[in-house]
Amino acid sequence: MSETEKTKKTTKIGVTGMTCASCSSAVERALNKTNGVTEAVVSLATNEAVISFDPSLVSEADLADAIESVGYGIRKEKVEIVVSGMTCSSCAMNVEKALTKINGVISTVVNLTTRKATIEFNPSIVNISMLENAIRSVGYDVEKSIEEDALSQRRRLEREERLRYRNRLIFGVIFSVPIMIFGMIPFFMDQNWQPWVLLTLTTPVYFFVGWPFFKSAFKAVTHFTSNMDVLVSLGSSAAFIYSLVSLGLGRRDIYFESAAIILTALTIGKFLEAIAKGRTSDSIAKLMGLQAKTARVIRDGNEIDIPIEDVLVGDIVSVRPGEKVPVDGTIIDGISAVDESMITGESLLADKKPGDLIIGATINKNGYLKFTAEKVGSDTMLSQIIKSVEDAQGSKAPVQRLADKVSAYFVPAVIIIALIILAIWLLLGGFGIQPTWFDITVSWYTHAILNTIAVLVIACPCALGLATPTGIMVGSGKGAELGILFKNAESLEKTLEIDTIVFDKTGTLTKGVPEVTDVIVINFDYTEDEIIRLAASAEKGSEHSLGEAIVRYASMKNLQLTDPKEFNAIPGKGIVATVETNKIILGNVSLLSEININVVERVLTQMDSLQVNGKTVMIVALNTSVIGLIAVADVIKESSKQAVKILNKMGKEVVMLTGDNERTANAIAKQAGITKIYAEVLPEEKANIVKELQEKGHKVGMVGDGINDAPALAQADIGFAVASGTDISIETSSVTLMRSDLTQVVDAIYLSKATLRIIKENLLWAFIFNIIAIPVAALGLLLPWMAAIAMASSSVIVVTNSLRLKLFKSKITGNDQ
């Protein structure tokens, strides 16, 4: 790792004031030009900038300044601090003054009754420690700081944005409806007082409803950038000012209604767009809603209920039947079945016993459990899932590059086009040329101005800017609901491209735990159950995986075991133990030969037929004679067979990698339906095999769960890590599968395909809309207010189309989860 990578830091800053793709491009350019910034990605859908930078060269305050330098604002964060030691209103005022003095604090409210200080601040300049120190500096103490989490903050700001648009919309509609009545009904149009009524009604709409557009446009222009608000402001202002001048000159060709309806129609679009954009983050809200609010911990021998944020690592937590598990930990007492569907998507209940991991937000169904808290706060699996989804939603997909390039030059290009159209119509009017579809009662220069206004209004690039990020937000959110976590937008896009899927065998295609598959009776004086009972009693207490498999099998059959009196393990051969009064030998042919027990040809033949299928066979002997055979194997998952079958039908090449011998590998591959196998592969060779496949032109997806899979997962075009595997394999992968179910690979590919289809539909619509709409407006076939409604509708259509992804269902189960 280079020194630059070691010092690199990544931060996320909320950006306010962005209204279109031109805005996000302007912010992105400003950040990328800042010395010390290695990469900046700005998302219009989430209104966030994700910035990688060298903190030795640039600070977060500098990044905030860079954003503000191009006319946009920084989203503020909010924290509640519980203050102790305040006794009167003077105390509250002292705390408030101390906090307000800090550079970067926006507002402070201190409530003496609740003892809470609510502070809104710029997180790029201020941190919570600075706030706490300021409170302590004036003689008070801090009991607790409750920071508003990023999602809650985002949804609060979304609600506030919707409320602002709603209020302006109501105001605009109240005035615009009579404006349309007085401005478009012939009876009123003939009245001398009509223009003055329209001026009176339009002026408040122009200044109040139009204010956010004008303010944003002014910031953009004064910072030498451009955005959709520049176009809206130019269009509505042209209509208003032209009408005002005409009225002053005593003319009747006034278009106050266009100015009012443009602004009101665009506000309707913004309001509907804000509602739809809010729904794109519903998946994260669902995940947040899964969290328990309190936890029951045992301290000083007493069970007490505390807020979940107060749970500490090492706390003993108790969970009653029907309650949510608050944090992650390991069970120390109790047996129960737990519903983990909200995390893994697996509908079957998971049996839990002492020593098992239990996950926060899951539901304890029928037993009383105690566990040791091991991961709390932001370290829990649910918190990590939420962070993963947020990171994916805020990242930028390769498909967005074209839209970004277009939007960067779009607004200036539209202004130039509008000026050219104005010049052309003025020129045509000068020669007395007027198309037949024009209203001959209106002057040629009036038509020229109206056509120019329509072009300015209809060409706003909102739909273009929302086309990709809204699709990514809904697609990655739907993936989380299905138990499929995409690391970033690029992973979501590229998953569709893979043509070769490489599966690790142990723990991925197979269960990873040996199971008894066959019990063969040789001496018919004994039943299968008796053979298993004797073998399991001999192996009781054994740490060998094969012995543990036999003991588990006996436990499943509810057989009563006895403790062995003597136990002797012979490495590589088997065991000899005394059970009750008999000597039990469990092992291979070599061990039995040493003890002078004869293994007849018939038994050897049966052993060979089992071993051909990749099974490990143990001979069970009682005293001096063979009584049976027990075969143990790492069993293939049912979902593996199903996944391979579907992938083959999809035309994907399926490959298996394993360190096992060729005979075992062939047996497992045959069961799974895989024809291409790499057996006896060393861990370090797995990545080389993936690289070889890539060099042959394949786009490779690697599926694994172990530490030895990590290099191959990193080498692959898309690495799928099974969440039951190791942290390092998950860290190096592109996609995390929350269930040990390989059909999720199929769902990930289908979801990638559905998301890309939606994004391409959005981009196609945005491009076609502007390609058709601009000439139509230029020809004078749309009045300005019609152009406004069409433009607002195009953005709503794009976001609504992205929301169709919420209807995506698993191609295997047909369910949302």
C-alpha cells in the first residue's frame, strides 16, 4: 500500500441547493479541482458528495468551502446533548452562548426543563467533542450526546423539502387558477381591467413561488456555473418582464399567465419529484425500522431496560420469546428458534443454542436466551448492511458518465440554442415571414420571445440527472431487501456482464460440514441404529470432524449414547474405544489390518462404490468382526443444484474450484451439474485460474466464503462473498450474499439486468424528450406554460419509472424476500 493510500480519508458531505445534473456536475468539478482531493462523486438523488482526499493537504472545512464557492450549501447535522448542572434560565443562556460562539454552529436551543441542548452544525467544521468541550468550558457537564443518524437526517430534510414545495405549490395554485380564468377565457380577455388583474395576481406568484428558482440561478450565475434554475428563471422572467413592458406601453399582448403557470407547474413537478425521491430510500428506512429501541441487560445481578445505544461490549443481554434481539453477540444460555429473515431473507427459523452467533434485529421466537454483546452501535451486522446500502446508493455507475458529460454542457448549450432561435424568428419576422399555425393577431417579435421562453423552460436537464441515481438507489435497496448487498453502483451494473461463474466447493457449493450419508449393515445381527449408537458412543467427545458428524447423526435420531471407558485415536487411521463391555473399532482398512481383523472382498467392494461418489467410509468393527460401514461426506446444498441449473440455462459457463482430490471433486461436480472442474488447487492458485479465464476474454464472477478465496474474489470482475464466511472474503468482494444460498447469485444477475434496463429506459426517455421537445418548442407549437408542464412531467416519469424496481421479485422464490 502506497503512502498516499495510507493517508487517504473518505468523507460524506450533504449538499443543498442542487436541482439538476448540471448542479451535481458543478459541485463535482469544484471538488475534483481542489488540491488534495483524489476523487469526488456527487449524487443528485441522495444530495451527497462522497470525497476521497489527503487530510495532510486539505481539510473537511476546505471541502465545504469548495462546495460553497460554486453557490451550493452544506447539509447541516443535528445533535442533542443532555447537560447536567443547569439550575436556572441563566444557566441555559450561558450554555447557549458558549455553543453559538463556535464557528460552524448554525443554531442552538437549550431547554432547561428537559436539560437538552439541540445544536445544528456544519459537520465539516465542527464535531461533537468540540460542542461538549464548549459546554464544559462554562462550568457544566455532559451526560449524553444523541446524534441524529445520517438516514434520519436525510429523511427529515426530505420532509422539510416536501413541506416547502407543498406550501409554495398551494400558494401558486390559489393564484394561478384565477390567472388562467382571467387570462384564457375570451369574455375576460376583452375587458380593459383584465391586464391589471393579471399583474396583481401574477406578482405574488412570481416573487414567492419563483424565489427558490431565482436564488439558485443567481448563485449559479455569480459563481460562473449554470443549472436548470437559470433556464427557469430566464423563461419566467422573460414572460413577466415582457408582459410588464407591454402593459406599460399600452399593448394587449401580455403573457402574465405564462410566467405564473411556468413557476407553479415546475413547483408541482418538484413536489411530486420530492415525494418520489423520498420513496427511493424506503428500503433503508425499512432496515432502520428493524432495530430494537431498548435492550434488557443484566448488571449487578438485576435485569434492567436501557436504550440500545447504551449497550456495551461484554454486557449480558437477555431476550424473551417474541422480542427483538437488540445487538450482535454469542449465546451463553438457552435454546430457541430465531427468525432471521429480515437480515438474510431466509424464511426458515434458525435453531440457536449456546455458542451460536445471534444477530441484532432478528426475532427470538420461542425460548429465553442470554447472550454476550459483542458488536454494538455502528458495528452490528444491521448497521453494516445499512452503511453498505447507503454507500452503494451514493456511488456512481459507469453508465452515468455519458449523462454527466452531456449535463455539464447542457444548460449553456440550451441558452445558446434559445438565443439562436430568438434571432431566427426575429429575422424571419423582419422579412414578414410568419408560419400559418401562428396566431396572426400576435406580432412576430412576440412569437419570437414566446418560442424562446418555451425552449428555455422545456429543456431543463432534471430528468437526465435523475435517470441513473434513482435507478441505483431503488435497485441497491431492493437488493438489500432480498439479502443481496452490492458494494457500489459499479458492482450493480457489472454483475449483468459476467459470463462465467466460478464456485468454490467447500462451504459454498457444499454445506462445509460433514454429514452421515450412508449406513451399511454387514452383520445383520445389528440394526442401522445399533451400529450408529455404538459408533457415536465410541466417538463421543471426539474433536475430529468425522466423529462429530456421527455423534450429530445419532443425536438427530435421538439415540441414547454411553460414555466410552477407554479411547485411543490413531492419527490418519481411526479410533479404538471400549463401549460398555465391547471394543469398538472405527477406521480404515489399514487400522483393521493392524488389529488383525479381516475385511472381506464384499465389504471392500461396497466401500469402493461409496468412495467413487466422494464419500469417506469408516469400517465399524465390534471386538473381532466387522458389523457395518458408515459413509460421511460434505453434502452439496440443494440451492447449489438449482443455481447451477438456472445459470446453465442462462448461458453462463459454470466452473468449480477445489483443493480436494479429483475423485471427490468429480463426485460433487456431477451432483451439482458442473462439467468444468479444477481439482487439487492450492489457495494461492485460485486467483491465477480466475486470471487465466479473464485472459481468455471471459467476464468472471467468483463465489466463495473462506480466507483462501479472498485473492480470487478480488481478482474476479465480480466477487460474490457468502456472508456466513470470513470478514476478509466479504471485504474483498463486490457483492455480499446474506444467505448461504447460491440462488442469490441468480437473483443478483437478474436484479442487475432489471436495474440497467430501467436506467437505460430513463436515459433514453430523457434524451428523446429533449431531442423532440426543443424543436417542437422552437417551432412555436408549445406555449411556455405547456412547456413547463411537459418538463415537470418528464422528471416525475423518470423517478416513477425507477420506483418500478420496488416490484422486482426473486426469480427463484417469486417473493420480495
